[in-house]
Amino acid sequence: MIRQLTFASLLLASFALQTVAHAQAPGWAKVRIGVEANYPPFSMLGTDGKFSGFDIDIANAICADMKAECTMVAQEWDGMMPALNAKKFDMIVASMSITEERKKNADFSDSYYDIPSTWIGKTGSFTAVDAAALKGKKIIVTRNTPRAAYVLANFKDSEVLQVAKESEVTMELAAGRGDIGFGSSLAATAAFLKSPEGKNYARIGSPVMLGSAKTGGGVGIAMRKGEDTLKSKVNASLKNITANGVYKTINDKYFDVNIRGE
């Protein structure tokens, strides 16, 4: 697949270059936050250069509670963890699932949301979703995610198309380059199933829960290993914005269900 530079991509690159030289102040008075900015409704970058979305609002709420000056740094998904450890930014707020593999390279906050994954395909295309039903079929999934690991481990007789971004799962599906997609249930609903392009598509089978917030999974905020003060501040702020109702206000702005997983 040939990927073309878009106006939004150019803005992302420009914004990242402007923020990479930002210096870290003592005591975490200033924090740089890595965001993907291409994962609606969680993170988006408008043509005006402004970030928006659930992840962005959560990051801003945490910064406000920490009384920290925060700068958003746009980063492509595949480079998130390397950029964090290269000190391009100080933490990642980009709907990153907490996994044992990722915990080898970064520390994570407490989970700030936890949602199931879902299969998406043409309405009526599959009556069941299992290895036998998808044998010889092409599955589309975002690479370097727990969903990709799940598909590769459990659907060995299927062809797998791994794409760079969550939005590309449904884009490739709608273009006829796969038989079924496996993605985030909330992102799929907001960005595709409710759109004109998703009119003839539906969720297929039962939701799949790959991680539980209550058992150390879910989605967390990644930080470099050993940044214990920052981790403590972030976890304290997550508790504060949950207790004072800020989290619920942000949740209800984007979703009609509680995605905290509690």
C-alpha cells in the first residue's frame, strides 16, 4: 500500500519538530505528551493544527490537576515507544494497551479505560468468528497491537493484513482489500459503522476482551522506566479527576457508555 502525505501529515511533522527540543523542567512542571492524532474519537488533529479527542482531553485534565504545563507532540504509532525512550516526550497518551511485552520497555499508569475489541465485516457475511470460519480469509488488523498478536496466534490459517493505524482497518475493509476487520469497538462505531461508508457493515460475533483493567490490563499512560515521581503524580491525578467528576464529563462527551471498565 502506497501512503501519501496529506495536509494533516505535514502538520503532524511540523508540530513534532517544533516540540522535540522542549527541555524538561525539574519536578515535572513541564511535561511533553506523545499523541497519535489519527485515531478518532480518541485523538485527532484538525486542519487548524489543534488536537482534540478523548485522549487529548484526558491528558489535559491530568496536566491541569498536576498543575503542569503540557505540550502535545504528534507521533506516528509505530514510533511511539522508541520516541518515548529517546526522550522526544515524557509520556504517551495514545490509547496504548498495557501488555507484558510493553512493560519491558516502559512503565504504565493505572488503566484509564478498558474496552473490548470487535470483528467488523459486511452485514451477514459471517455467522460465526472462529479459526474454521476464517480459514483462507483475509483479516485486517493494526500492527504492533494486542489485537494483532491475538489474530496471529489464533487464526494461523487466515491471511493477515497488518496496517499502520486503527482507521486504516475499516478503510482497507471498505476498499475490498480484506474479508473482515478486527479493531476497537468504540473507534469502529464512531469512525466507521455510523458513517455512510459503513452502512452495509456490522459488528460480527461477540466482543473480545484482550485485557482487563482490574487485572493490570486495559489502556494506560506509558512513561520511561524509573520515572517514579511522574508515575505517582499521573496516578494521583487519574484518581482525582475520577473522584471530582471530570473524567465522567469527558467520557460522556464522546461515548454513551462508561469506558473506564469499572
